Amino acid sequence: MNAGAREAASRTLGQWGSYAALLAAILGVYFACGRMSLSLAITPGYASAVWPPSGIALAAALLFGARVWPAIWIGAALVNVSVESSLVTAAAIATGNTLEALVGMALIRRHAGDPGRFERAEEVLKFVALCAAAAAVAATGASLWLALRDGMSWPEGWRNGWTWWQGDLSGMIIVAPLLLGWSRRDAGGGSAERRLETVVFAALLGLAALLLLAGDAPEVAPLSLTFVTLPFIIWAALRLGQREVSTATAVVCAIAVWHTLRQDDAAVAMNERLLLLLTFNGMVVTTGLVLAAVVREGASAMERLRRRHDRLESLTHRDPLTGLPNATLFRQQLEQLLRMAAGTGRKLAVALVDIERFRMVSDSLGSRRADELLNQIAERLTRQAARGALVARVAGDTFALAAHGFADEAAVARAVREQSAGWFAAPYRLGDDELRVSAHIGLAVFPDDGDQADLLFRHAESALRKAKSDGERVVFYAPKMSERAAEKLLLETRLHQAVERQEFLLFYQPKVDVHTRRICGLEALMRWRSPELGLVSPLQFIPALEETGLIVEVGRWALRQAVRDQAGWAAAGLPVPRVAVNVSSLQLRHPQFAAHVREAIAGAHAGPLIDLEITESHLMESVTATIASLRAVRDLGVGVAVDDFGTGYSSLAYLAKLPASMLKIDRAFISRMLEDDGAMTLVQTILSLSVSLRLRTVAEGVETDEQADMLALLGCDEMQGYLISMALPHGQIAPLLARQA
Ligand code: C2E
Ligand code: CA
Ligand code: CA
């Protein structure tokens, strides 16, 4: 035999050994208890008014399964043999007892929950009913057998069966829950208070038991027991638990048995009384168990409610993806952290970490991968956070952190630098992909930037906004910032209103021929007549229109309005000037740009006399796309002017390809050209360049006659500036044009 086989064999032997021990233990208890109980048997027959072995057998079957049957059978048979039954009778009764336990076990397991810990009142009632059914099996079988053997009369046989059934039933419902209750793993424990109460309960129950045992009015004792039982059972059911209910009942029953045993001579009468008492106790124990189950039911309903509440709480306070606190919880926790930090003289920092280009990452990787990335980031942030620091996910790709104990801002900056290296230096692994992630971080520091959670959070937000717009990694909050941010917000709101209320209008600035000084064109320049701010310069509102994207809509309006005005002058019989309209790069990049232009000039006066002015630096932003849409525009007969020329470093090759018809020399060069040789050289170069590229040239911002003369000398075509005229309201243009006619 090898070692493995030996081990297996010894394991098997061990298993058999413990099985045998289990059987022996059950058998012993069963026999002892049964022997005692049989001395209470009511004549004629052998039916005992109380038969705890039924409960022992049922508990054993429920605890260990059907395999305990030999112990029950042998135990029952020995009990019966010991009271001078024939072997056959003993075997018959033992079979009835065994069947009772097994049938009871099967039924209860199926329908009645755990008798050691009923969860609902109906389980108790089912349990009692099933025990009654199982007991009926044994009672009918055994009493039939005895009746046949001893030739009992029917009434006697019936009475015997009835006693038998009641004895088994009370044994089962009193003893099985008691044994199963105390065999549970969670026996004992509970709060200190509850343990104390249990001790007091046990002491009082013991005291009552002693008094009852010592009392020598045996005739009344069993009945008086019933009065003692009730308060104990109700106490146990409401405050302690099912185990204590069972215990109280069992103690009372034991006392009753004790008294009965002492009353040898009056055994029969006593047994009658005992039967009554047990019936009563059966009721009481059932009531007690039901009561305990109802109390438990209420408690577990409360528990469920509490759990649901907790879940709801976590749903409203936690980010479901990463499990981190959300913005609401973060603010609450920050409030607490601030209370701790107050008065320590140390700084607390709130950081908002915004993942760079997260939208792009999630668009290209898919949302599942993006979620995974967020989880990994959350994990790194949490892992590296100092003890007591807060980590939260406050928006899609924005995390918030808060930590305190910094000596000064420099310490905060150092910590952020070190930490963010840990967060982002190593790439993230998503399946087979490696992804490098970076972030913008906005910081606000307590107490310098505020002492309220809300304020600090908002300040960190404006720092983050600045970091994002300036392309900076880390930005500390500076007080000016939020003023500006607030102003900007207000401006944006007002601009949205301005669009709705049509508060924009066009001014026109004439362009003249350098030599004749006759008007050869007008530049449309937008104004905003704000009810709150008055007439606002485009320098103040165009950038905001661009940031909000409103420029596309407003720019389309400007083009339409210029075409309308032009048509108006034509209708008035005035010489029609070319009109140049400024176009933002945002409009230019709009996929429908050419269509917008086409639609705007649809109502134009006999062949469009429209130019579009596009700033040189904007043209350079997306060269190929720009060229395509400008070609489309040119094919419509619309001219293209390169605005602010000289500032954008256009390459010559690019300029040659551009479908432009006009260059506008930036005002900066014109105003400096007479004092500054560099500026003069540039103006000269632009002018000779445009000759070779066959582009018309316009000089912007001409303010003096000297400049005008110089431009004429250098061969510039047109000029524009305060020397000629400022931008004028629409109404003042018609007289100007009339004078030309
Ligand atoms: P811009 O296209 O370079 O327009 C010329 C600006 O110079 C105008 O300012 C004009 O009033 C000003 N100006 C003209 N002559 C002189 C001069 O002799 N001296 C000085 N110092 N300035 C002169 P404005 O009207 O304030 O417009 C500013 C900018 O706003 C424009 O620069 C243009 O880029 C933008 N803008 C104006 N209207 C529109 C529009 O309808 N759409 C777009 N996208 N941008 C516009
Ligand atoms: Ca312009
Ligand atoms: Ca310009």
C-alpha cells in the first residue's frame, strides 16, 4: 500500500470513526431521554405524555441528515426493550419513531425554513403542522400495533394513540427548535447590553425554576407553571430571541416532568394533568415562536430598509464606475477636512485633474476601454494619495483631490509635481495597447484662496480652465482669474441675447484709390449696440463669439446684411461700391461655408461685388481645406482678401496657390514705415510681391498724408484709414456715395 492509499484509507477510517461517534452520541442522548420519559407513560399502553426523544431525533435528522437513522432506530428499540417490550414490539415502535423523524425532516426542510431560526411567522405554523403530520405517522403506527397486540378496545386504542401523538408532537416542537437554536454557529454574541439582559433572563428563569422545584404543592405546581411560563416566553420573544423562548419552555416542561416523577402514587392523575399542561405548553411555545419570528421579521424588514437606504446613499454619493466619491460627497468630505485643517497653520490644497484629450481617447478606443482607463486612473490616484487625502471623480474625465499639511504653496507645487509623475509618467495598459496620458491640473489653496469647500472648488475650477486654455500643466488659482471668468460668462450670456434680439449692426469704412482718392470699396465692420454696454467694439466681442461658436451665425448675418445694404444703395441709384466682409476662421472651417456664402449672395445686385477678408494667420491654420473652400467661393465670383498681411509668415509658395485677389497690408507696418526701415522694407517687399502675384494691395490704417504719399510712390492700389474716414454708420454712407457720382 503506498502512502497515498494509506492516507486515503485512514481518512476513510477517520470518517467512519466520526460517523460512529455521532451515532453513538445521538443514541445515548435518545436512550437516556427516552428511558426517563417512558416512566411517564400513561396506561394502558405505552404512550408517554411527553416524548422529547422525538425532538432529539428530528433535530439530529435536520442537522446531520437521514444517515442518523440507525441511532434513532436502535435508541428507540433499546428504550422499548428496557421496559419489557417484546423484541418485535420494540422493533415496530422504533421503526415508527425513525420514520417520524425522517418524514418530519423531509417535510420541514422542504416547507418550513430553519427551525433553529424562524424568519417568518408562517414558517412556525407550518413547522408545527408538519410536526403534527409526522407525529401522526408514528402515533397511528405504534398505537395500532399495541392495540392489536394487547387486544385493546377501540376507545382505549384511540386514547393511547392520541396521547402518543401529543407526546411526540410536544416533544418535537419544544425540543427540536431548542436544540437547533443552540447548535447554530451564531449562538451567543450580540451587544454587551443584550448579553447582560440574557444573563438576567437566565438568572430569573433559574430562580423561578428553583422556587417551583422546591415548592411542595405538587398538585398545583404543574398548573402554576403555566403562569410563570408566559412572561418568560413573551420577554424572550420580544427582547431576546427564539433560542430563549425555547429554553424557557423547555425549563418549564422539565420542571413539570420532575414534579410528575416525584408523584409516583398519583401517576395517572398527574399524567392527565401533565397532558393538559403539555398541550398548554405546546400552544405557548408555538405562540412564543411565532412572536419571536414576527419580531425577527420586523427587524429584518428594518434591516432591508436600512440596506436599501445605504445603497441609495451610495448611489447618490458615489461614482458608479470607479466607486470613488462624486462631487457632492467630495464637497462634504472637503468641508470636514477644512474643519480639521483650520487653525493648524498648514495649507490644504484642492486639485482638479482633467485628463487631456480624453474625448479623443474615448472616441478612438470605444467607451468600454475609456471606462477601463478611467478606472485605472482612479486606481493610481487612490493608491498614491497620502493618508487622509480625498480622491473623487467629479465629472466625466475630471478627478478631484484634496490633501492638507503643506507648509506653503511651494510644498503644494512640489507634491503635485511628484504625484502627477506617478500618475502619468508610466503609460496605461489597455488590453494590448499602451496609452500615454497627461492632464491639466487646477489648484486652489486654503486658506489663501478661500476657507469654504464650495469656494475652493470653484477657484480650482477656474484655475483648471486657465490651465486648459493656456495649455499649461499646473495652474494655481489667482484672484484675478475668477473675476475675468465671471466677466466672460456674463459677456457670453449677453451675446446669446444679442443674437436673439438682433443687436448687431454694420458700420462701413471706405477704401479709396491711392491716386484719385475716390471710393473704390467699403469694409463692413461689425458693431454691437448693447442695451447695457452701449456700442461695443468688435475687438471685445468677436473673440467671445468665436469661443462660443456664435460667430458662424453672426458672421452669416453680416454677409447677408452687407449684400442687402449694397442692394439698397443700388436701388437708390447710387454708384455701387465693392463691399468687403470680414470672415472668421471658424466660419471658414465650417463644412457648409461655401454654401453659406452662396446663399448670402443669392440676392446680390447684378453680379456679386463682394470680397471676403480673411486674416492671414487664420488662412495658415488648415491650408488644404482652406484652399478648397476658398476656390469654391471664388467660383461664385466673390473676391478673397488676405487681411492683416505681413503678420502671418505665409510662405511664398502657399501664397501663390491661394485663390486670393487682394492683400491688405497690416496697419502696424503702415504706421511705422516712415520711422522704421524694417517696416518700410516689408511694405516695399509686399508691394513688389503682389505685383508679381497680380494681387491688388490695400494699405490699412493710413492716418497721415505722408503715409498716403509714400504709398502712392510705392505703387499701392488702395488705402483705408482715419485719414480718409473712420468706419461710419450705414446712414452716412449714402451721402458719401452720392458725392462720388
Ligand atoms: P480689421 O479687419 O483689421 O479691421 C480694421 C480695424 O482697424 C477696424 O477696427 C477699423 O475701425 C480699424 N481702423 C481703420 N482705420 C484705422 C486707422 O487709421 N487707425 C486705427 N488705429 N484703426 C483703424 P474695428 O472696427 O474695431 O474692428 C476690429 C477687428 O474686428 C477687425 O479688424 C476684424 O478683425 C474684426 N471684425 C470687425 N467686423 C467683423 C466681422 O463682421 N466679422 C469678423 N469675423 N470680424 C470682424
Ligand atoms: Ca478687415
Ligand atoms: Ca486688418
